[in-house]
Amino acid sequence: MKKRTLALFLAATSALVGPHALAAQPYAPVVATYDTTGADDADLKAFVDSLQKAIDSGDAAFLKLQVAKDLAIYAPPVGFPDASTPSPLSNPDKHVGDQRLDEAAILMGAADVDYTRDDLDSMVIDLFGTAIEPQTLGKSEIAGDRLCSPAEPIFDRDKALAMATAADVPPGNLWILSDKTDFHEKPDAKSPVIETLPAHSVVPFIEGSVDVPADGTDEADDGGWYSVALPSGKTGYASDDASLGFQAVSVCYGKVEGHWAVTAVIVPSL
């Protein structure tokens, strides 16, 4: 969850730091949904629980044993998704199982580093941990409608692009709110709440980190504020950002000889 995940986050949010949007206009709100059909399968839940226990105990060997021989790897570009879904990465050397898992884990790090076996095992654990930590399951269009951790957002892409245009920000500034969020008139907890958006709303971020004047009046206002363009066209401010990107490190599942196994992984790439 460390080096590569942090790098992806910084790359995806780099466009957020800058001047406020110049000509934000009202737009139709967009809320992401999730297809959780089949996610309540008791055997699948037990399987994911076993993966979590292995993550908690640092048991990379167990995780590798749960991987299907023909593991598929997807590496969609980080940020706002392309219109077409990506194909799995080619496997010209016909690597199988844990070899493919190592290759997926390396995508979370630097390709030009000569990793030791311990390094790779740690990265495998990080890959699984990053995917399962949100504790959601849902179908993934990227991975051919497999059930994956975490659940993959479904949204109206054209409306989202229209939102970015109205807000005068690039599509890469569109993120998904993980929780119901109150937006204030100013980056100040005492300022009026001008709009509240539900969880899973797609919002155009203007600034990922807002500078707040230090007046000493409110300890809560010493940082952590961000700004978005609201559906009304106004700029709203909130703190404690826990937004989600459209692309996430994911572990996907399928039945192999009647038993659940890890059949695909998704590692967004720069």
C-alpha cells in the first residue's frame, strides 16, 4: 500500500493544486452505483476472510496458493477511465500462478528495481491489503464482470465529462465522495453549509489542499480543507478528504474446479 499506491495518489491529484476554476457553471449531479450481484455468496465471503487473515499475519505463501494458474492482470491508466475497457496484459512467457502475482505486485513498485524474494512477498501482501481494505465486493467491468475487492463504481461517463466541462477542470479532477459530505461556504467549520452531497457523488475537485488563513480562532481550521465545484455552480469547502478514485488496486475472484480462487488483479498504471 506504500510506495506505488502513494505514487499513484500523488500523480492523480497533481492537477488539483492550482488556481480556482474560473467559470464554474451548474451541472447535473452524478452518483456512482455498484453492482453487488453475487457478492453475498457465503463461500466467497469465507474465502475473502481467509485472505484477510493471511494479510494480517503476513502469510504471503497462503495468498499465492489462492491464485489461479491463469491469473489475468489488468493495468488501466490511473485517473478518469478511458471509454473502452482495457484488455489483460499479455503473457508471452506463459508464466503462471505465483509468477504472475509477482509481476502484478511489481507494477505497484518501480520496474527497474531488482527486488528480493522478501521484497516481492511484502509487495504481494500490500497488493492484497490495498484491495481488500475497503471491505467492499462488486462486479468489475474492467475484469470482465468478475466479482472484485473493492467494488468498482458504475456511473454515467458522458454526464461526468459534462460536469468537468461545467466546472472548468480536467476529467482527472473528478473523484468520488466516500461519505455523505457537508460543503461549507468557506474553509471554516463555522461558515454556513451551502450544500450536502450524498456518498458516492462524483465531484470536480478544484483544489486538493486549501490554504487557510491562520487567525487562531478555530483549531479545526489549521489544514485539511479541499474545494469542489458543486452542482449549483458554487465552490464548496470540506475537510478530512476521503475521496475515491475511479481506478483502484483490485483482487478479483472466480470459481476454479468448484472452489473460489483469485483469477485476476487490477493495478492502475501511470
